[in-house]
Amino acid sequence: MRVSIVTGHHVPPDARAYAEAKLRRLEHYAHLEEVSLTVERETALLPEASAEIVLHVRRTRLSARQEAASVREAIDGVIDKADEQVRRHHDRVTDRKGRIRADAEPPRP
């Protein structure tokens, strides 16, 4: 998995390590080829922080965006959204592969 984390100037340095720890959760359901996370913080705007993630999972592109009052809240929100998308994608793929053809032998107990 290739991981790219881009942070702005006003983002605290510990946010990168926090994001990397949270991204490990996404590997549970699918083989991620590439992950790009962008975290920005603008002190003059409300909401202050925003995070955007783009995932590439076997010819499928998933993306999510979250705005929040703090950087950690934005990271948590975007990871939760991406986790839900990866989980739904995983369920669709495994459900499709799990069907038995009409002429196939039934599984043995």
C-alpha cells in the first residue's frame, strides 16, 4: 500500500502520525493499492479543519471529505466514511463471488 499524506502549514506535526495509525484500520477489508490523504487547517474559516481521502482498491476509486472544528475530528470523520465505503465495497465483491453456478455441485458439509 502506497500512502501519501499531505498536510498544510497550520496542521500540528502529530497529526501525520495520528493519521497513519488510523489508516491501518482500512487494510482489514481490502487490499489497498494507493491511499492519498490531504489535511488542511485554516484559522480564519469555520469549520477550521478539513480532510479528504482518495483510495484505490482494485480498479475502484473511493473518496470521502470531512470538515470539522479540529484536525483530529476531521481525520476521524474522513476515516470513518472511507471505512464504511471500503466495507460496502468488500461486501459487494464477496457477495458476488460467493454465488454458486446452477450446474455446480453443492458444497460438502
